[in-house]
Amino acid sequence: MARVLVVDDEPDICTLVRITLEGAGHEVTVAGDGALALSLVDEGAFDAVILDVTMPGMDGFEVLTALKSDPEPSVSSIPVIMLTARTGDMDRIRGGIEGAVFYLTKPFAGSDLRSHLGRALVEGVEPEQRRAAQRAALEHLARLERGAQAEDDARRAHPRLSRLDRRTSPAPVAVVPAVDAAAVEALSDKQKELLGAVRDTPTVQEAAERLGVSRSNVYASLRRIARRLDVPSVPELVSLARRGVVLERS
């Protein structure tokens, strides 16, 4: 039996998860928001956290970041399973990069939830599972980047097809979020150099090679920069950098 904290603002989902897990013999505690969840974690030990993403106030990614950055190993090493209606590739990638060991989407099968919780509890220590999930997320992102690069290459090779695509499927107007120029200026020279490398290379792997560091180190630095610039996620920060929003091209 495991002590499981379920964090979700939808009562029906909480009830469904509780019934699913209690039927398998687990003890379930429910929190309706992120702040309450962190308070409960401070008060008692949990063996796993089932975490929604979209919640009022503190969202699931903020809760995940708070858990994984906690200086107390008994907190930072709690396995976290994301359970959310957000199905996008970048959400999945962010979940893995930020420290979730599994990412499940709603609607979900009770058997899948029980299976993933069982794996999180028995398949090695949490830091090893977290690193494996981060590697998988980085590989997923690299595949997406390679696919985007191949599509760009194809459009450059066949400009008439590119023009046809634009005629038949007009692109929506992009809304570019603002980034605080003072916060950017306050970044260290190393952080600005990293952003410049990310801006000027087609993949994060190539940026890491240019800087002579590992890809995981680049992502760790990008997470810190994203928090300083109040950018919601590393993938969004990478996108802003490549569009010249964070650092202008010289």
C-alpha cells in the first residue's frame, strides 16, 4: 500500500482517481489546488503524487518545480505522475524535463493509472526514473526539432509549394509575449551566451555542442533563465530566443 496525494481542482476527477487507487489498496489524500498540495507534502510523507496541470492559482508545472527543487530529499524524490487533459507534445516534453516520471492524459483508463503508479513505486529510485524521463523528453524534443528542420528545408527546396501552402492554409497571427528587457539585461554573460547559441542554432543539441557542454546542462540553465524571465516553460523560452524576442540578432 502507498500513500498517494492527488492534486486536481475537478472534484469528479478526484473521486474517480480515489476510487481507482483505493480499490488497489492505496491510501489517497486529495488536494484541490497547488498551494494546499505543497502544504500537505510539508506536513506528511507521501509515496507518490498524481498531479493535474491546469488549475487556478498555482498550476501543476509550478507545483512540480517546487517539489523537485525542494532541498529536502524526502520531498524532491517523491515520484510525480502528471494526469492532465493537455495532450500537446510540448506539454509532455515539459513534464519530463521538469521532473515527472510519467505523463498520462485525460480521459484515462483506471488500469493505466494503477499500472503507472505501480511502476513509479517499484522501478528503481525516483532520481533514476526522473533522469530516464528527462532523457526521453529530450529525445522527443530532438525528434520534433529534426522534423521541423526537415520541413523548413523542404519548403526552401520547393518554394512554389510553400506559397501554395500559405494560400490554402493561411497562418494565424502570432501573439508574441513580452519579455522584460531589464530582466534580460540582468542575466549573466554566460546565460546570454547560452541564449545566443540557442537562438543561432537549429537544435538545442547543436547549441550544447557549440558551447562544449551537455544537452542536459543546457536545459538546466534554460530552466533557471525561464524562471528569471517569467517565461512559462523551456520550450517557449527556446522559441522566443529563436524569434529574436529575448536577445536581438546582431
